Amino acid sequence: MTLFTNPDVLALIASVSLLMGYYAYLFWRTRRTPETSIHRVNQTARAQWIDHVMSTPGKDLLAVQTLRNLAMAATFKGSSAALLILGTLTLSGQADNLGHAWHAVNAVDIGSAAAPAWWTIKVVSLLGTLIVAFFAFATTIRLLNHVMFMVNLPIEVATGTLSPTSVARRLNRAGWFYSIGMRALFGAVPLAFWLFGAVFFVGATALLVGVLYLIDRNSVEI
């Protein structure tokens, strides 16, 4: 069996192509009509919120509570990613016991899927994705901790790198890392299905692309 007739290789190429095609489409759609992207809408909303909070006295408590809620969500998801990392590390030591059993449910993979090398590649891919999620959420919390101090500055001294525009940019960066963490968790689902076989990997990736299309789209009323 050659490399490009291996079901795992074909599934990997198909899944990566699906994701790259979707993100290319998302980039094109966002550049053409920014208001159709929920990410662009969220960025604008965060920037306007920061400007409102910093220019309106008495909004300090509301700002801290809002940022704390986001930090708690990132903490919960980061902790979940850490637990999944530990579970994946435990799983990596069970290749001999689980590899053949898990791939037995997918007849397409017979002859290649149970190879120890491919089992290692799949587990390492899943582990790497979860590590990305963990560090993305940790970075989100770090940035939010800085924003909590900056957002409470009086508007008279909030100039330069502490201006509402700069603070909003930092908050949007935190939101960007939060999105990366969520995408990594989403991406871990097809990788987990890959452990069961190539067909499950492609099917889960196609389903993920459909879900991403729904959650990335912002309905625009004409």
C-alpha cells in the first residue's frame, strides 16, 4: 500500500482541504461584506463598549463584572483543556490495547489504520491541538487581567497606550485568543474521531465545517 492510498493520508488531506477551503471562504466573505461576520461585529462591539465605559463615569463595576465573566469562561475552558491533555497523555500509553479495537469499527481502514505509527500521529495531533487551546485561553486571561486595570482609568489620564482605542485593541486581542482556543477545542473533535477511523475523521470534519458556518455567520437584515 502506497502513501497516497492509505486511508488515513487521504482522510487527512480531505479534512485539511475542507477546513482550509472554509476559512478561505470566510476570509473572502469578511473582506467583501464585513457585517456578515460575527467576529467583525464582536470586534466593533467590544471597541465601542470600551469607549463607552471609559468615557462614562460610574461604569467601573459593570466593566469589571463583564470582564470577570469572560475571564471565568476562559478559565473554565482552559481547565477543561488541561484535563483533556491529561486524558490524552493517558490514552497515548494504551496504543497496543486500544488501537486495533477502535479501528475495528471502520472496515475501510483495514491494513493500515491500526499501525502503531499512525496511532502515534493521531494522538500527538490531538494532544497538540489541546495544548494550543490551553495556551490560548491562558493568554486570554492574561490580557483580560491587564484590561481590567486599564478600563478603570479616568478618561483624563487615559492617553497614548492607555487610550480607549489602545485598550479596545488589547481587549480584541484577548477575544482573538479566546476564539483560537474555542476553534482548537472544536478541532479536537474530528481528531478524536480520527482515532476510530478515517471515515469518521472526514465525516466529523464536514460536520464541523457546517457548524462553523452557522456560528460564524451574522444575519444582516436589509
